Amino acid sequence: TRPERVADEAASRPVPRTMVAERKEVSVLIARVQLMPDAAGVDPQRMDEAVEQVAATIRGEAECLGGTVAASIGPISLVLFGVPEAADDDAERAVHAALTIRDQLTRIADPGEPDGGCTRGVSVQVAVATGEALVRYQPDRSGVPPTVNGALLDECHTLLSDTRAGEIRVCDNTRRSTGFAVTYQHGSPSSGWTVGGFRQEYTALHAVPVIDREYDLDVLRGLLQRSRHQATPHLVTVLGEPGVGKTRFVMEFERRVAANADAVRLVVGRVRPGGGAHPLEALHDLLLACCGILQGDRVETMTAKLNATVRRLKASEEDCRWMLSCLAPLVDPAAAQAPPGEMLTAFREFLGAVAASTPLVLVFEDLHWADQALVDFVENLTASQAGLPIFVIVTAGPELLKRRPEWGEGSLNRLTITLEPISDAAIDRLLEFLMSTTEGGAKNSVGGLLEALLESGGREPDARRHQLRRILASGSASLRYERCSGGGGLSAAAPECTPRLSGHAYG
């Protein structure tokens, strides 16, 4: 299958009238994945299941980093970053996705892995190109995939044709945009560059201190203590433009919660662009964390853990059966589907039962991407949990208030925190601190990033500030990957590795 067919499919798909056409800068990722059957007589059904797993892996890894799968046909997948909103770190997220897609697919197809028995290997080639392209998309994120056209696709096709199995090749624009975080082994502006891996310093980016947010963090900490001690539900909304640091801010709060001796269960659900695989996927994330379900658990294991958790929380056998029948589809797509309203009611009761045993902190990230049903659920959640220590944190872009101008009004115990861009003075203080830190401290963990900052951003104050803000935003994108990867933690032990971060349930 030629990659041009994927572009043709994306470009020729019927375009609804509500779609917006815009020429904008995006990062395009094209992946070619070919499974090699273990034997000529392999069960076709097992191979079909393996192909489905490949598609699900590409979609999941891309969406974790804010990408959107625009088209997929045969072994070729096309993913866009920067649609509908562009961000400074689109190229970095695209390369991050390329690395995780390659690594995850290689693991899945390993015959030594539980799910890799029907193949003797996999050939993965990925190309990333960054530049202007004509994009059509629906601003309301109704789930219709965007379409893309232009010379940028041709450039990405050419890169892919020059990419060997197991390699990732990027254009010169992508290399220049990501050099502070990614190493490149060889190449040229005309032929593209082969990705080595993440810089060791990049994998330790979380060592950079959070600045200019202490007052807001103190407010959150005080409200959580109030919620715990008074058994009162609270809703806090953290608003801000893309790249302003919402993820870093909330993760710093989570870190402080985890370090506190008081028992609190904190779980995170992230809304993916376009709704992800399911409009209520964020609830799936929360349920998995509450039940101790791990990434990679089989459906039977997930169902057993859900069953055990519900029976621990509910004394009545009738209540258990009803709740399990409503929540089962969130862990087993083959389970009988309850009416959406009943499922949301059951999930609300489930969260209340969890909070009755341990104070509960719920984080809904990127709620502005949610559909109407999920927004309604979150907005009304605290009102339905009187007398329970449930602390709900929502992060969202300004679009949430455009959809719901009255958001957060008319109810008690609701607060909105708007994060402004970090001031020039604070950025200068951070840069001075990092440049003057003695050996063995933060300087060692981010020294390479600072060198790259000075090389790519210049030594003019405004240029350095812009580049440092960009590095901090890139760190937020990488940390956001923690929300849905459930991996094992950022490690700086290997200089070229794909960061997989820790889980997100405490208590």
C-alpha cells in the first residue's frame, strides 16, 4: 500500500459544510507497519486481531500526545499534530509519538510477548514532516477526522520511502524544532534526519522547578484540606491557553499530594482530541485507576478487578449486580451496553462509594475537548455528592467558557483559577538559577537543554525567554503523556530512551 493512497483518502473524503479550511503549520506523521506472519498457515482471525491491535496502538499513542489519526489504510497511518489548535511543541509531540509507536509495536509483535505469538516480527517505518499545509477540520471536534493536503504530505512521503525498518526520519524543520529534546544520528536538510532518541537531560526535565505558581498551589492545597476535613465536595477549574503550563501546574499539585502523609486517592482522566476512542474515555481512565487496573491487563483481569472493587465498596448484592452491569462496558467493549444515562448514574455512585472510604481527588484534563454529556456530568458531579470529600480539578482551554459561559457559577464551593503566561521577570529568575546552579543539581539535569536553548534561541533576552517557555511547554506535553501511558517512570539512566512515566493513583 502506497502512502499516497492514505493522503488521497484523507483529501477525497466528503467534507461536511461545517468544516473550516485553513492553511496552517502542522506536523504530519506517516507510519508504515507491516506484520510478518509466524507461518503460512497462521489463523487469519488472529492476524486480523493483531492488525486491529496495531491500529489501536497507533491511535492510542498519538492521542496521548494530542495527535489526531486523519486516515488509515492497510499498513499506512496518517497522524496530524497542530489541528485544530497549533502549539509551539507540535513537532516535539509528533517525534515523541513516533518513538512510542515504534517501541510499542516492536514490543507487541515480539514472539516472546503474550500477545505476539502469531507474528515473527514487525517492520515499522515512521516519517515526520513539519510545515504549512491546507487543513480542513471541524472546530466543534465532533469526531469527524480532519483532512490535509499540500506539498508537506509529499515531503513526508519522500522521507518515508528513504526510511529503513525500525527507523524514524524527520525533515529539517522538525529537526530544528526538536533539537533541544531529541538527538539525531545522521542526515542532511535534503534527505532528512534519523532520530536517535530523547536527550538524557530531556528525560529529567521535571527537575526544573515550577515557578510563579506558588500562590495558586497554596489555594489548591487549602481547598483540598477543607474538602477532606469538612467532607465537602469542591470543583476547581484551571483555565489557560495551550502551553501556559496547566499540566505542569496540576502535576506539581499531584506531586505534593502524593508526598503528604494523609491518605488521599488521586486519579486522572484525560479527554482526547475528537473524543478519543469513546466520548466517555476519561471515565474509563478514572475507573481503571480506582480499580488498580494496569495498562496491558487482559479483559478478564480488568473485569475481575472491577468486580472485586465494586463488591468491596457495595454491601448489597443487588447494588453490586446493577453497578457492574452498568460499568462493565468501560473495561469490556463486548459487554452489554447500559443506557448512557444509567451508566453515568452508576459511575457517579461508584465515585461516591470510593470517596466514602478514602478522600478522592479527580482530575479531568482538557475538558474543553469533551462532548456535551461528559461536560454535564463533570459540572454536576459535586452537586450530587453532598457530604463526601470529593475534590474535582478540571483543566481546560478558554473554549470551555465559550461553550459554557455560566461554568462554575450558581453553586457553592466552586472556584476558577486562570493561569497567565509566566512573567518575563520569573523566566529571567529561572534562567539565572539554572545557569548558576552548582554541579550535581538541576544544572546537570537540564544543562544540555540550556546549551540547546542558547544555540537555537540566541542570546537576546526575548529570544531566550521564548525558547525557555517553549522548553517548559514541551515538558508539559511529555508529562501529559503520563496521563494515558501508565508507564514506568521517566528515567535518565539511558541517554536515548523513550520516557514512560509513572501511574497516577495515590493512596
